[in-house]
Amino acid sequence: MKTRDMNRDWIATAATLNSALPYLQRYDGAIVVIKLGGHAMGSDEAMESFARDVVLMRQVGVNPVVVHGGGPMINAMLGKLDIQSEFVNGKRVTDKATVEVVEMVLSGLVNKRIVQAINDQGGSAVGLSGKDAGLMVCDQTDASLGFVGTPAEMNPKILHDLFSHDVIPVIAPLGAGCDGETFNVNGDTAAGAIASALKADRLLLLTDVSGVKNAAGEVVTELKAGQIREMTREGTIAGGMIPKTETALDALHSGVRAVVILDGRAPNAVLLELFTEHGAGSLIRPD
């Protein structure tokens, strides 16, 4: 016979699970699109933790969709292949040779690593890109940038089909052009377009910062779209945060209920955001 004394850690764990009940009920059947990038992709341990979180989400009735980036991996492969990059106004020109490498890395190496991590945790994940089943048809963003695309037409039926079979989609940010060409799409932009097409309950943008900060450098936990626009005009939101907040505003305008910019370096950040009262980042709602 084994005996065991209750300790504070066990009691705290039970209390945490108990307090999560209303949030588990709230998100039952909800669609949550997660843009994965940065630290969460940087190590096997972080990837394993993220994958376990996603499988838990599916287990409790959430329909997660993972959209990933892969810039550092693309850069590394271009270096190995000695393919030189040209830049216009700070943006990489994606010529035919480069887009072939982008597709190889995103749809192959990166995508399958995430799929395998989720499957290793007991989930059922399938990897695809925006080119599959006409999910994301793109226009060329700027002729001077080559094969860089902007989502123009979305067909999320394949994702709903996967949800109905309890499968977790893992999507590489690539799209097809009207003439069959392949376009590289910014990961945040792709995640926003997919969330919009699905009318997702949440779009979670995992970053390497703790959220949207005010002029005093403090993370603001909840904002309205109008406040985001004002902070951008004032210059409080600047640099790399601008495209993320622009993605958030576009998604809200297209019917996504809320967008969260959160720190993917924090352990279990996705679970903290969805299933606790305090959340884990900056929640942005429509006006």
C-alpha cells in the first residue's frame, strides 16, 4: 500500500484545473489560429512543449490551426546553396531560385518538423501549404520583390474537413498565383488571412516580445482597435510591431473575434492565454 501526503503543489495544480473549467467550456468547438515563429521554433524542448499544448487544445474541443514561419531556416539553406539575395527597401527579392528554396524549406523541413512534434505528443497533424486545395490564392505584392504574394482569395473548406476528423492543420505560408506560380507570403499575413477566412474565435501571434507596450514600456493587456491606430500614429507602436498590429486590425475587420500578441518564449503561453483569467499577452478587440 502506498501513502502520500497532500502538498501545496498538488493543491495548486488542482485549483488551476478547477479554475480553467469556464474557459474550457468557452472555447469548446472554437477555431484558434496560431502563428508559430521565433523562440518556440528554436529548440527541440520548446517545440515539444508547444506541440503538447496544441494537442491538449484539440483534446478539450478546440480546433487549432498552426501557421508557421521559417526565415532563419531559409537563410541558412540559401547560404548552404550559395544563393545570393538582393534587397529592395530592406525586403528580400524572391527570384525563381529563391522561391524554390523557400518552398523546399517551409513545406518540407519546417512543416514536417512541426507535424512530427504534434504527432509525437499523441495528436493527429497534417502538413499543407496555401497551395493545397486552393486554400490561398495570391496576387503578386510588388513586381520589384519577385515571387512575394498577398492573399487575394481564400478557400478554407479543406480546413473544415480536417476539423471534422479531429486533425490539426499545420500550414506553410505559401500561396499559388492565378498562373500556377508559387508565392512566398509573410507568415503573420498568411495567419491573418486564414483566421479571417475561418472567422476564427482567436488569432494568436506568438512573438519574441511580451506584447504591445505603451509609452512607458509597460505591456498593455487589453486594447481596442482604435487604440492601436492611435498608438501607431503617436509612434508608440513602431518597428516590427507595426506589421503584427496591422495584421491584427485586418483580421478584426474581417470577422475574427479577437487577436492576441503574446510572448512565445513563455512556457505554455497558448494555454495561459486561453484557459486562465489573466491571459498571457495583449488582447486586441474590435471597437
